[in-house]
Amino acid sequence: MNVLTAGCLKQLSPHRWRIAAVAVLIAAMDMAHADSVDARCDIYPKGSDRASGVVACTFSQRQGQVSIDRADGVRHELSAKGKAGNYVDQDGKAAYRNRGLGDRGLIFRLATESVYVYWDTAGLPGQSSARATNIAAAPAMARAPKVAPARVPFDKTLTLQGVKFRVVSANNSSVNQLEIIPAGLEIDNRPISRTIEGTVTGAEVADLNADGSPEIYVFVNSAGSGSYGSLVAYGANRRKSLNEIYLPPITDHPTASKGYMGHDEFAVVENVLARRFPIYEAGDTNAAATGGTRQLQYKLTAGEAGWVLRLDRVVDY
């Protein structure tokens, strides 16, 4: 990292310093030396919607080479091959990078498992969500818990099964206009426009119910210290038009929502939608949850008037 870049980063808040520094790391493909960052790795066996482990790890990248050193003794060596995001591992097997976590990390789809690399180390076993990590070396600030997302425009196009979705939000205020522009549907490709409270932090395309028609999931976090998460989602009805997908309020499930105070993270994991957040105990401040982490897993099911995400599993760790 050059002196000018480092000087600019020092002017940022601790959380934004970390995000900006990670962005520099990912972009620095032509550096003469490898840069690395401490991270958290969540391991999902292939075909499983439940993590088999959550471990500390170190992510390194240099000239198309990616290394992930895990605290459980496993090391992944990936070499770029062909199109961006395509790799081969140390055994010559295909691997793929997915940016579905937005600025929170990267997903690597490997031959026998998926590795979710989070720049935020909160949620590691034996650590509170006030755990701090510095990109350079030693403890500083990570997510304790996460502050409101940076207000940068979101414009991403995702494609699955011949259907394309462009997701656009200016992300320039606490209330924004979200546009989802489909293409490839047989009947209705009209854009969908929605007013959202917060900013778009990520989007993923998937086919959770394996019916041959894709869905688009857009992740939103509100402004302010709570950074409450919400979801805007639509499913392709037999590849003809879009129907809205309903996510019931978290308060519909008293057990699942106990200790909930926002700071949600969403991700598609195999055949479920995962929602993760820190658990707050009585007396905890918004900046220091001490109850660990909870992950809710939803399956896509048919409802009376459309699609519904039904809570299928609750996992605390």
C-alpha cells in the first residue's frame, strides 16, 4: 500500500478504514508482494445449508493467486484461470469466487465445500461481537457491531437460467429508490421500482426451490446505529413474470428474535436464505453484543398469494 493511499485511509473512521483497506487489497492484483488480512471463515460442506465450522483465517491475494489459511489447519491455494472469478485449486479442481457478500467479504465455491470469507471477525468462537481486528496486523476496530453501510451507488447485474436482473439504487440518503430491471422473461419485463428505507448492501440471484425459475434477493440495511436489515425479493413465475417474495417480520418468531437489535447480514447459502445477526443480552449497549451470533435459515415455499420465506432453522454459536 503506498504512502498516499495509507494517508487517505487514516482520515476515515475505523470501520470505513477497514473496508477501504480491504478494497485496496482486492484491487491490488499487480503488486510485487502478497498482502493479507485477518478474516473469519465460515465453512459449508457441499450441498449443506448449515455451517460445519466457523474459524479464524488469513486471506492473501497476489497477481491472481489467492491463499486462505484456516485456523483448523486447512490451506486453500487458488490460481486464476479464464474468466474473472474462475480458479483452480492446489489439486487442479475448479473453484469459483462469488461477490454475493458485497463489501462484507467473498464467497469461494470449492469442489467439496464453500468458504465464506468475512473481513469482520465478529462471531469467531470465544470472541464477543466487539472483537476488533486491524488489516495491517494487530487489534483495532472491526464490527462492534457494524455501523450503517457507506452511501455508495449500487448497480449490479445478475443472471441465472437465462433471466437477467439489474439492481440499481442511488444509496445517497436514508430513503432511496430501488429499481429491479428484469430481462429474458417471456411475458413481462417491466422494471420494478420500490422506495426503501436504507441503502442496498448486496444482491444475489438463486433458485432456492429448484423449480427452474430464478429469484432475485436484494439486501437492505437501514441508516443509523441499528442498521436493521430488510429484504426485497421477487421470483420468476414459470419464467414469465415476477411475483413478490414475502419475508415475515422477525418478531413473528419470539424465540428467533430474542436478543435481536439489528445489524443483519443476508446471504444465499446452498438452498436457503441465511440471515445472521449478533445476539444482545440484557444490559448490552448497541455497540457491544455479548450473546454470540444467531443464524436464521429460510426456505422458499408457495403461499396463498405468492412466495413466502419460511423459517426452517435457528442456529446459535
